[in-house]
Amino acid sequence: MNTSDIAPVLGTLFAELVNGAAPSGGFMLNAGDAGLLASLDTVTAVAASRPTATGSSLAAHVDHVRYGLSLMNRWSTGEDPFGNADWGASWKKTTVTEDQWRTLRADLRTETARWLSALRTPRDVQDVELNGMIGSIAHLAYHLGAVRQIETSLRGPTESQT
């Protein structure tokens, strides 16, 4: 199948999670929510490195999302990166210095921009590939929620605040 009919929808949903909702509201986030990237820009490396009860950290979640999107971006250019993907390695970056945190956020920003472009570009896909594309949006939404549970200062506006 070709994604030409749904590419704009995929792009809209992903962009909202990454870049925030419009002041008038969004589809996944409340009106005025800053989204993932701007929210992360308000966090220090110390806060990003704080361990959770499960042993992860905000930095680990960010590196995990960055890694997953890097795989999707490699797939979008014709590579098959999933056979040797090391998802475990993406959880090992639990602590970061300020420089490492800045670099990790910049790398995430790059991967999100590349993937947003790929989502918006119509392409012929098999069912499993379309599932992966849609799943990447759900995966990002999950981790945005997890990040906001870890660092409560990152929670977006509630519906009553909009």
C-alpha cells in the first residue's frame, strides 16, 4: 500500500508530540503543551540522570527514543537495521554530564526531524512497515508520558488550564 493518504496524519501526530500542540489544541496533547523537545530543554543533566525505582532515568528514556528513531530513519533510507538492533544498549546511558545531555537532546532533535520528514513522505509499504511507522508514534507518546512521570515539572497543561 502507499502512505500518500495517511502521511499528513502521521506527520501531524508525530509533530505534535515532538514540537507541541497549537494554542487552540491538538489531537494528542492539550492546548499549549510544549511537547517533548521543548520540555526536555528545561531539564538539567543532574535531573536527567536521577535514577528511577526501576534503575532507568530520564536520560535513558531519551537515549532509547533517539535510538529507536535512528533505526526508523535508517529503515526509511532502504536499510534493514532491525536484525542486529541492540535495544538493551539504548538503556545504558543513565547518567549524563551537561555536555552529554546537550548532545543527546541535539541528537534526539535531529532524529525526530528526520523521522518527521520520512513520515510525511508518501511511500509504498508492507503491512509490517506501516505498523512500525504507526507504532513509532505510539512509542514516542508512551515515552513522553514516562518522561513526564519521572520529571513531574515537565507535565503539560491540564485540560482545565487550557
